[in-house]
Amino acid sequence: MKRLVWIDISKGLAILFVAYFHFFTTYFEHGAIPPPDWANLAAGTLTIVKLAWFKISGLGFHAVGVFIILSGWTLMQSTARRAEKGPIAWGGWYWARFIRLYPMYWVAHLVYLVSPFVARLEPVDDRIILSLLGLRFINIEMNFMYLNAAWWYFAMLIQFYLIFPLLFRLACRVGPWWFLFIGCAAGFFSRYVLLVLWPQNGLWVLGGFAICRLPELALGMSLAMWYAQSPARLDWFLLRGAGFVAGLILYPAALQLYHGLIPYIFVDFATGACCMLEIVGIAGLISLFNSPAKLFALVGVYSYGLYLIHQPYVIWLGLRIREVPIWGFLLICIPVLAVLSAWGMLLEKGTNALVNKLVSWKKPAHARA
């Protein structure tokens, strides 16, 4: 099963949307007070378009759900491919995940500590030890958003990797429909307990307890299984406009789930799925054009690096350009995202090359031959 370029394009679009969202919310003072020229902008002839842009920009955090779904898809696809060759050595699987995730995560900490142009909103103290370990859910109120708030996703991700062998075996045994049902049931029940029966800090529901985001991962894994069964049908739905239209129709209903405690149980799954349909639909269009497809796919391939380093930079810059008119912000935004993408790509590629060299060097000579 070959690598799906449109998934890489989708990841590229999703991480750019997340980085743009963090830049946008900082510039708009986290949505509280618009910049001075907003009133004049909204009173122009393109009011509806401008307000739509403002609303869509505020939905950038939904792309996190897209990443969870696509991560489930790619994990299921790659692991199923490995399983076709024989029994999976899960010890080796965990080691591969470790050297893929942790070295770049540690590099991102180092970059944060030494970079001159990052927002330092908290002091560097002994909490950095738990951060380096990825255990940011310990004493969650103090640690989950420490130093770089985007790193909360890493703490959720390592939990998913820890239980993935169990999820994979269950999915293979019961099939995509039942697996999706079980994953949604477990996730929604966990959210119900933590929101209603035994109310806890909302960070647990955000991802501190990864099972609360299992519905999105289960959807991605199920989609991978459906794709293996009927790739042409899923390609048509996701990439040729039908899925995009469905997401556009369902998105307003998904946003209504923010109103009320019980509906909120389902909101991350619903908004993540709708955002995924929109982003994948756009990726399908981009994939028809060779140069843009290569560019966004490259960003997607190295999206991990951009995710790890972008937020302190865009907050630092966003805090300094609040007096710039909106058109100025838009002009600044594109080169900033381009530079950060290149910087994240350089760091991730260099880190991976160094790690691969060290791992290869430590292998016995006969294993390297």
C-alpha cells in the first residue's frame, strides 16, 4: 500500500491552520479585543466575507482533531502493512515510535531555551523535567500547558502509542464498524464521567486522559480499514467534493454542541470530523496541481517539527504587531508561516538524520551490512 500523498497534503494544511490560529488569536488578543481598524474593516462592502474569515480563523484549533484522525489512519495503515509480513514485534514497534517522537521533542525544548525570539510566559523551573519526559498530565493544572502550550498534544500522543497494540488487535478482530462504535462509546463515556458524574479540570478532557479523544483516533483507524477494502469509493467521497459538501452542511450543527454540558461530550469528535472533511476536500483539489501538491505534502511530511516549535514564535511576534492594520497582519502571516515551516523542517530532518546515524552506529556490524 503506497503512501497517500493527499494525507501528507492534509497534514500540511492542518498544521498550517493550527499555526495560523495561534498567530491570529495572539494578534486579536485571544479574541477579546479586535485591533483598532476592525470597525472600519467590518463596515466595508465585503462585510460578510470579512466576518466569515474571522469566524473560520477562530476554528483553527479544530485541526487538532484532524491530526488525531489522520494519525489513527496512518498508524493503522502502516501497522497493517507490517502485519501482512508476519507477526509484529511490538518491542521494536515501540522503539521505532520512541526514536521518532522523543529526540525531536527534546530538540524543541532546547530550541525554546536558546532562541531569542520566543514568548517566555512562564519561568523555567523543575517542571521542565516532567515536560522532557512527556508526562505533562502529572499535576495537570501546573504542567499540561507549561512553556509551550502546544506540547499538551505530545502527552496525549504517547498515551495513544502505549495502548495502540491493544487497539490494533481489537480493530482487526471486530472490524471497522464495531471498532468505531467501541472507541466512541469508551471516549464518550470517559468524557461523561469527567464532565458530569465526577467533574474534573477540562484539561483531562482536552487530552490529558487520552481515552477522551479515542473517538477521533478510532475514526481514523476505521477509515484506514475501509480504505483498504474500497479505496476508489473513499477517494471519491473524500477527495472529489462529496465529503467537503457534507462537512460544510454538518459543521454548523457540530458547533452547536458547544452549548450545554451534555452536548459538549460529543463536540471534539464532531468538529474534528467536519474539519477533516473540509481539509481533506481541499487537499484533494490541491493534489490535482503538481507544484502546490509537492509543497503542501512536504510541509505535511515534516509537520511534527512545525507543530513542536511554532507557538512560542507566533505568540512572540503576534504580541508585537497588534497595532499593525489587519491587511498588514495578513501580509506578515504568509512569510512567517513559510519561515517557520522551513525552520521546523530543517530541525526535524537534521534530528532524524542524526538519530538514524546513531542508531545505525550502535548496531552490530553484521546488522548494518
